[in-house]
Amino acid sequence: MAVLQKLGGWLCLASMEAYIRALPETIRREYQEAWARLKERQQEPVEETMSMDQFVEMEIADGLTIS
């Protein structure tokens, strides 16, 4: 939005909105594409993470000191 505002020379977003409209088809398409990307990401394997406590326990088990 900020780039469009600068390119169009508008001083505020309200004046820009008077000239720019999002078509319902565009909104629908963008929503569907975002939803599809979200679904794809949910299908990807999740990397296992460890808590800080697990990390500290691992470091202690390895004989390292944490300062």
C-alpha cells in the first residue's frame, strides 16, 4: 500500500482508496491462493524442536558448561 501511495502521489491512504478498488474476483483469487499455500505448508514435515531445558540437559550430558 505504501508503494502504491508513493507511486500515485497520494498524501494519505484515504485519498488513495477513493481511486483504487479491489475487484471481488481479485479478492477471491488471492484468498484461494493463500488458502492453498497454507494447506501445502500444513502438509510439509514439521521440524522437531527442543525446549531450553532439553538443550541444557543435552549440554550438561555432553560435559559442557553453560555460562
